[in-house]
Amino acid sequence: MSVKTFKYNANVQLTKNFNSNEFQCKGVGHNHETKIDVELVKQLQEFMNLNGYTKAIISSGYRCKEQNKKVGGSDGSQHVKGKAVDICFYEGNKKVLAKNVCCKAQDFEFKGIAYIDAYHVHLDNRTLGKYRGDERNGYSNNVPNGDFYAYFNVPRETYNLERLLKKGDKGEDVGKLQERLNQLGYNCGKIDKIFGKNVEKSVKKFQKANKLTQDGIVGKDTAHALGFTFKGK
């Protein structure tokens, strides 16, 4: 189980940007234990690192049932399980628009993502299913096809892959490949622009999941599945 229980005001530094106290129930006088999915915290930190976010403020983390009812949370809220946050991210001192965070979170493949308001999003690590919502319109999967890019008319970032990539290759193309694999949850480690064993392993996992030839080589079909424009041969 990745959900752990922390004493009230435990003050445990979980990752670089997240402390256990930030996830405590916001109910007045609710000085009780806090449930936190530590795997979710790791994902939040990775998400921040990947997108260059410098700060995050959690407006709601763990909720006891009483607090969840008070704020109008759904009966099956992931907050009650310690597997969700409502959060605002920053780049420097500037808040990041929630619609852009939703799109980035979709690429990162968070299990649960929802738009709350201009600068706040819901992110969770639910065990079953996916949630793609706009909570201004209720707590349901109400984003068509689960695509926040189309829903908010946000242009997708594209990258032209100039050549076929395989183990042993180096350069900017490899760096973009590593970045994209990490975004999609196929963690290949540090972005060092070197196509090593970890990158090859991640490519094969991606190919298997997308029913492609599992050769660890990024050619036309794999590149297109990753969302790249392929100009190589």
C-alpha cells in the first residue's frame, strides 16, 4: 500500500517541494491523522520537475468524511482516501493557468484530472478507471474523449523527429524522446540526450502498450504514436 498515515503536524518532508503538513485536512479543529498516497506525491514532484514548475500550493489534500461532506465532495472522493489534491502550480511568482496544467497532466497520464477554476486543478492517483472532468459542471467524466487539449482549444506541442532513433544514438532528438516517454509515464530516467538501456526498455514498453513492433527502435510508426512528426527514413 502506498497510502500512509501521518500524525497531525508531523512535518515530514516527503519530496523537495512537498511536506506532509500541506496535505492535512482543512477542517477547522480537525487535528487528526492524515492519509497520504506517497506515490502520488512522487508523481506530483516528477510532474513539477518535468514542466519547470517552481512552487505548488495545495488548497485541499486529505479530507475526513465530515470535511468532504461540508465542502460538497462526491461520495467516492479520492480525497477521503488520501489519493488526491486540489492544487495550484507556479512558474516563478506567476500562477500557471489551470487549462494548461490539465493538458500537461493528461500527457503525464495522471489517473484523475479535473479543472476547478482559472488556476486550480484536481489531480489524483485512483486505483481504478480514469477521471477527466470540468468541476464547474459537476463531478463526472464530462470532458469529451478525455482530451483537455480539444476541450480548451489548447494547441499541442509538436516536434519534428529528423531521423530514426535506436540504442547508442545521442542528441536533441533523443532528448525530446526521453522527455516524451517520461511525460507518458514510461520513465526512462534523467534527460541526458543519450539513447541507453533505460530508453530502449521504455520504448519497448510503449510499443507493447500501443501494439507496435517491440524492437526498441523509434521509426515512423512509433514516432507518430508518440505524437512526433517523422521526417526521417
